[in-house]
Amino acid sequence: MISRKKQPYRVSDALRRYLVGHGRELRLPIRYEDLTYYGDTVPVYDKRGRDTLWESVLYPASERKRINRALVDTYATLRVTGDLSLMQHLVTDRVDVCSYGNTQPFRVRILNTLNENFDYFYVKRADASRVYGLELEHILSPNRLEFMTHDDTLVESHIAGIPGDVFMRDHLEDKHLDEVRLAKEFVKFCERCFIRLLGDMHAGNFVVDITPDFDETSYRLRAIDFDQQSYEGNIRVYQPNYYVENNPIIKLGMRCMEQATTRQYQQEERSLIRHRATSEAERLRQLLDVMRFDELAPEANVAALRAGLIDAYGDRRFERCQTMGALVDASLSTLAWE
């Protein structure tokens, strides 16, 4: 469905002011460019010996100590607002780069030397689409996200969960799997993505968070890639149920749920999004007012998605939308039409 590499867009001055106003723009100890000067790489394999497509980077000895310290300081800024006194026992254990991706993000593993526990965070280029995607997820989803920007650098906390493709491969046959609850969550996830126009949610771009309850198991699907926030013109890009990579979980839902139940869960999620939008109304309005005037996609993509949304909703109000931000705003406004 996505045939071309996405064009990056700079963070505009108006978006930067929004980020400053909401504590997202901070002076960081590390910049994305600092991590690009590595000398060599080593492939990273998973526990089963499979290539993960990440590569561990090796920095020159003259730079290694400085970079490792700056990464721990960045982690402190992300987690405890820069209180380094709480971070004396932490070290940078590894830095990986995803060289096959469009944006080549870095993944940093921070190790607690007292108990051998570790945590991850990511350093990426601060593309405007990604920043809008993260902030919309923070406001409109049931999840809260930690991220920071500094000029052209974006730092994100790790989102824990089983990658969707791994879950479908290794867990769908589990005898303890609650198929109905999982299918319900996938329906709600699809609705969240569509209403706020988050695209490219194939199985590799979301994780499954599993929480045992006292008598059942609950599931939550969480997006982990926000590059395709309202960029493509094809409306199906924003509907995870059209991705062939998601077919195993789609077929499971078709087997255990009826259309009436699906519509019920879609409406439930729309109601929840409306409540979240209402509770964060001022912040959301500030974000959308900036987003409406930002260039986030080619005009042809805007026109194609506009036409698709008019057909999907049967409403001509989308005709006035000239930008992707305006389409997101109009899509969210459909919650008030109900």
C-alpha cells in the first residue's frame, strides 16, 4: 500500500513553540548526528539466532566515553528530569542502528550495574510527522508517551510489548489465548488509527502488551512507529485491517466475532477517544491549530485522502480541508457528529 519512501518534513517554528510550551523541547546532552560517526557495526541476533536487522555500532575509542556518558545523561533527562544523582550506577551497554529503515533510528540500551536490569530508548531525526504522531498518541490513546525534542533530534522512550509479527507467529496457538479479548482489542486499535489517521500499522509497527487479570488476560495493541502520521493519500493505509501482514489476527476476529459486536467495539472506542479529546481539549486544540497550517504531505496525497474520507463518511465537510492537519481535525470532529 505504501510504494514510495516518505518525504521528511522539518519541525516548524509554530510546532516548536507548542513543544516548548508543553515541556517537550529541551536541551539534550546528545544529538542524532553525534551517533552517526561510528566506525563499524556488528549484526544483532535474537535469542533464536535470527537476524533482527539491527546492527550494534562501534565508536572510536576517542569518542566512546563521551558518547556513552551523554547517552546516560539523556536517559536521566527522559526518566527523572535530569537528576544525575540517581544515575550513577547506570552505563550505556549498547547502541544499535536500524540501517535498513528509512530514518535509520538508533536504539540505546542502558544497563543498571547494581542488578543487571536494562532499559531502552531511541534517538531519531525529529521529523514533523513523527512528532505529531507521538503527541496525538499521547493525547488520544489510552497510553502516555515519553519523548523529547532538541532542534533536529527526537528522543523516545521504549514501548514495551511483543512485536505484532512475533506475537502472531508464536502466540496465536497458545491454549491460554483469549481470542475474543484479543480480537476486541484489534478492532479498537483499528478504530484509533483510522480516526486520527495514523498509517502503516502492519504487524511490525505495533506491539501486543499482555496483562494477566485475576481471572482473565487483557491485551492492548500499541503503535510503535509514527512516521506515517497522515502522509499517504490511500485511505486504506490508515486501516490496519487491510494489511496482509495482519491477516492471522484478522481471521481470528472473523472467526470469533459477529459484525454487530464489531460495530459495538468500534463505537466504544470512538466514545473513549471523544472523552480523551474532551479532557485534553485545550492541548489538543493548540496542537491541531498548528497542524492545520503545516505542510505534512504532497498536495496529491491530501487530495486523494480527502476524497477517500468524503466517501467513507458520506459528508462534504471534508471538502474544505486543504492540508493533512485539517483532515485530521475534521476526522476527529466526526466524533461530535454522533
